[in-house]
Amino acid sequence: MIKDKLFPDYIFESSWEVCNKVGGIYTVLSTRAKTLQEVLTDRIFFIGPDCWGDKPSPYFREDRQLLSEWRSVAEQEGLRVRVGRWLVPSNPIAILVDFQPFFEQKNEIYTRLWELYGVDSLHAYGDYDEASMFSYAAAKVVESLYGHLAELHAQFSPEDKPLKVVYQGNEWMTGLGLLYIRHNLPQIGTIFTTHATSVGRSIAGNNKPLYDYLFAYNGTQMAGELNVESKHSIERQTAHNVDCFTTVSDITARECLELLDKPVDVVLPNGFEDNFVPKGATFTRKRKAARRRLLSIANALMGTQLDDDTLIVSTSGRYEFRNKGIDVFIEAMNRLLRDRDLKKTVLAFIVVPGWVGEPRADLLERLKDVLMKEEKMKNEGVKDEGVKDEEPLEVPMITHWLNNMGHDNVLNMMKFYDMHNRKDDRVKLIFLPCYLTGGDGVVNMTYYDVVLGNDLCIYPSYYEPWGYTPLEAVAFHVPCITTDLAGFGMWANKVIGHEGEISDGVKVIHRTDYNYSEVADIIKETVSQFSAMTPDEVKAARKHAEQLSKKALWKHFIVHYYDAYDVALRAAVSRGNR
């Protein structure tokens, strides 16, 4: 807390990704929870969708003793909730709400939203209804629990001090609920955080130039052209009507101003906690295990004998082919094939979840033989020589079969460039098209454990409001390449004091709407440069990467949230004084 700033007694925060791991917002909220729990022990309530049905959630443990009095009240009010702990460090209180019953009131809810705030829901499709009904249900939870807490506060606070409460919603999916609270509970300060505007992401994803023309785009007009009118409408009206409008980086703040016609009040950069990064001997053991697993998979798939001297690189994230720079990553690896200055064989992975079918049975069979051979050699003290005299498997570029093998962007681009992982190729590229949760059937390691095995990570994003993947990479001491169109890349340049180089731990490439080819060349040259670095130079780059990551810990970034709480609470107080 900061002197002279208002600070909440209670915080409510909602997101589709509370106890529901589908993207980067999960990491934002779950890691930040630890810092807030240290200040507001069990006075921060995360509200998420109860989308698990009868199945147990791997991220949530119900505790029927928590808020038991209120839960009884909530049930009488028709709210179907489960209260428990989010299974992340600090175990904050999480409330999962069943939003299905509110579909019966959908038309009335949308009508009221139009009457009060002019939100256009007529063009809704896809996930709009589901997200909106969750948002409404979350607001009803806030309304109910706030009433319960206010009664308790009145009983035990003779000074008659009003409760200071904020409600923060993340992304357009929470907008409807924020507007409900803004209208029905004006004593609560409201905060809206957009992690990426719906129309900005759509412009970029539809291969239109975003940055050079940003000043000229009309957000509402583009939303109509790109068929995201309803999402844009709820996002825009929420931004204009909450007490504090926020986003995650300076680059997205500019996007909000131009496309939502509203300057942000506070920029909230995404921090993280490093307590999931192993230390000392455990770090070394896990890194060796990850490398061994990745090399075994590659050798089994391609019939090669790649050893530990291989340079392992990867890109990862959502399957947004252009936005995440997957296209330029493939382009760079193709150009690297012909680079005469490359000093090591490169094994490159694309780790993005595609429309995955099943693990390859032929790969699993060969992997089983490889692992048995490795174990035998280890027990007999014989040097591991990998797979010998094997032919590559059919389609030696992918670890799992896809449901759309003939229409996949990654495979099609590799086919176009005739990239088939031939034995004499110095660069091998493998598509790993699934979430790495530890049970994919082939790698069977978590994403964080796999990242440890990389020598270099590459994230050449075209559209990246923040960029958790490069931040996670450097936290695991892995130097990375990113761009200055990512919020993290802009931040890294600012901290480093100049355009980041690979020796700084982060190479930040200047990217524009039109320099795709130049970016691919710089990636190629940087990988080649890294392959020629001495062990001491690599060690120094890894150290610089780790040091940079320490500057992004939540203990440094949380102050921006305190600013947002202050802005929201002062607005709520001013309403109460009228």
C-alpha cells in the first residue's frame, strides 16, 4: 500500500480464466494473487465460470466451510456457486458460478443493457452469449456477497466507516457485469482491464496493417467490417463507463485510445512470481531431462542421431499464425537451412495447440524402443548413440496427428518450402500441436519443464499486447528473441536502456506492418550468432536473461494496481458525497 492512496478493504475480480487455464490471463491472475493475499488475506475473491459440470476441476478445491453463511444466502437468491481455493501458490478464495440458469433471462438482460448503456448485442454470435451470461452471474455474486459483507461490517465497525470495495473485470467477457455493478452498486469502484482489444486483434488477424493506419481507423466501423460488432460494443461502452479503465502495456494503451476512443487511466504491466522456477541441482536435473526427452522424440521421429550439442530452439503460444509470428518463425528456420555461418545443428519446435487428434502410435512405438535402448546403455555404461540406421517416420515434422492435416497452416507452409527434416538438413523443424500439461501422450512433461530444455526461445509477434512467453523464457534463464510490437519487448528495451541484443538476454527486433522479410533475416542471423557463442558468452546471456526477469516480479509491478484501486475508489467516494 502507498501513503495517501485509497486502498480497498475487499477486492472482487472476475475472469473467464479463473480456475480455467486457457490463456495468459490465467497466469496474470494466479501469480498476482500471491502478492495481494499477503496484503489482503482472504479478502480478495476471484470469480470464475463453473464450466466443469460433474467433473472435478484440476485447478480448484471446494471447501464448504468457506463463506458458509453467505453461501446459504446465495442459494436462497437462486445463485448456484461453489466456494473453495484456487490451487495456485497462496490458495486464494475462488467462487465458481453456474451461469446456465441466466440464459432464460438473456433477452431481458440485453434489453436493459441497451437501455442503460447503448450496448449492441444484436450481432452477437459464437462465445458472446456464454461470456455475457457468465459476466452477469459474476456480478450477481458480487452484489450478493457485498451485501453480506456490508452487514457484517456494520455490526462490527462502530466508527460507521463505509466499506471500500473494488470490482475488477478482465476482458470484454466481464463487461456486462461491470456495467451492472456500476449501475446497481455505485458505492463499489469498478476497474476494467482489456488485455487486447477485440477489433485490434481482428485487424491484425485478418492481415490488415494495424500500426501505420491506427490513427485513421474508426473502431466501430472496423468492428462492423470484421464482424465483431457486439464484442466491440460491450468493450467500448465498458471502457467509457467504469471508474478506472486499464490495459497491460503502452502499445495497447495507444490501441485503446484509437479504437475505443478512450484513453486508459492506468497501465498495468503483467508481472509474475518466480517460485515455480527450480533452483540449483533441481534446475540442472530438470533441464537435462527436458533436453533428453526432446532429443529422443526428434531422433525417434526423424531417424537421426542428434546429441546434446544440438541447439534447441522453440516458439510457443496461441495458434495465431500471423499475430504470434509463427509464419515468420518458419520463414527464418527455412532461411537458416542455407546459412553458412551456422555452427551447430538446430532442432526447432513449434509448440502451439492445433486441432489435435491423437499421439502418433508409430512414434510412441519407436520412442519406447529408443528409451529402452537408452536405459540399457545407461545401465551398462555404454555411450548413448541415439537411433541408428532408422528411416524417418512418415511425415517426420509432427508429433501428434491432426484432425485437419491437409488444412493446417504450419504443415502447409513447411510443405510449400519443402521442409521435410531430411537427414542432412542442419535445421530440423517439428510441430508439437498440443497443450503441454504433462499428459499429451508423447512429451508427457509440463510446458515449464519443457521450456527449461531450450537454448533459445523465439517469439516474433506482430500483435502481442504484453507477451508472457518471452517473460517465462527469461525466468527460466533461456535467452529469447521478441519484437518491439510486444509489450514485453518495449518494456525490455526500456529497462536495458537500448534495443536489446541477444547478449543482453533478450534480442528485441524492430517490427512494423511491412518488414516481415527483414525480421526473418534478423532471426536467422541471431540464431546463427548464438550458435557461434562461446560457453562463457552463453552463460553470460543466460545470466542477463534471469536478471531481467527479476525486474518483472509482482513486487515491482503491483504498485500500478494500487494506483488503479485508488482511482476507482476515489470515483466511488465522490459519488457517495454527492
